[in-house]
Amino acid sequence: MGGIAVLIPAAGSSSRMRGTDKLLMDVGGQPLLRRLAEAALAAANHVCVALPGHQHPRAQALAGLPVQIVEVPDADLGMSSSFRRGVGLMPHGFEAVIVLPADMPELCADDLRAVIDTYRRSPRPVLVRATAEDGTPGHPVLFPSDCFPALTALTGDMGARTVLSANMHRLRQVALPGQRALVDLDTPEAWAEWESAQQAAE
């Protein structure tokens, strides 16, 4: 098959938002999760979104988009559940998967294309991690297909750090403009501060 897939882990409980779902927050006139899914569809060949269930409001926010929705009934065990199910249930044959966190409102299709271009320019399969403009490591991260078994074997809530650590010798980095590779919003206060900054910049 070839091509690049994107996995959006979006099965978490958003507990730090104290009753509000951060992935349904309005960003540019649409829910954040839909905005990111559309960016992924514009840049990659396949998009898989890991969700608590098909009837969850997050699934409704994706209505009409050609994305693969994967249920994660054991999401309470940590982010590794989304990796195991998302990567494990994607169609076979992709060259790589980009893990795109669902709570990063500044990322766009061009950022994903920059990650993919860095991967394509390498003569051999490499991992690619986006950084802030100053080089601070951030997201998203691309994993070539030989990492898929390790991603589907993850446990706990450490994300894919162990896979990254084991492959530092072949990690490439690509700097994205500003701080967009670092901006993730987990609390009402963080959202309020970010929204105020956006309004001030307009």
C-alpha cells in the first residue's frame, strides 16, 4: 500500500478540564478534534482517530469525515491503549504513522507535511520529531513501520517515549514555526490564556 497514516489519540477523559471536553473546544469556528482531523486528511493518506466509543460526542464532531474511528474501551489504562488499538487496527501496508496529539490547536496540515518531507528526504527509514522554532522537542512524531510492533506492545501512560528512546540513533528533527509544536491545552486556565493571546494577535 505505502503512504503515511496519522493516528490521533483522542480517547482520554479530559479530566483536567473540570467538566469541559477540550477536544470539542471551538478553534477557528469548529471543534478542535475536527480541525486536527481535517489537517491530517489534507496531509496524509489515512487518518485513524482513537475514541472512547462510536457514540461519543467526539465521534459526532467527526461526522462526514473519511476517518477510521477505533474504539478504546480500556482508555483508562493509559495512552498506550490508543497506540495498541489504533496502530493495531489500521489497514496494513503503511510506511509510517504520525502520532498527532488531539489537544494541540496550533498544528496544521503544513506542519504535518514538513514532518513527512523530512522523512521522505532520508535514504532509510527514520523517526521524525517536530520541535519548536528554538529546537525544543515537541509533537507530532513520525514512526516508520518497523516501529509498529513496539507501538502495539506499549503499556501504561508513558506514550511512546520508550520507542523514541530506543531509536534515538535514527531520530531526525524538524523545526516548526514559533511554539506550535509545544502548545497543548489541558486546563480551562490554559485555554483562557491561549484564547486571549489569539484575540490580541488579531
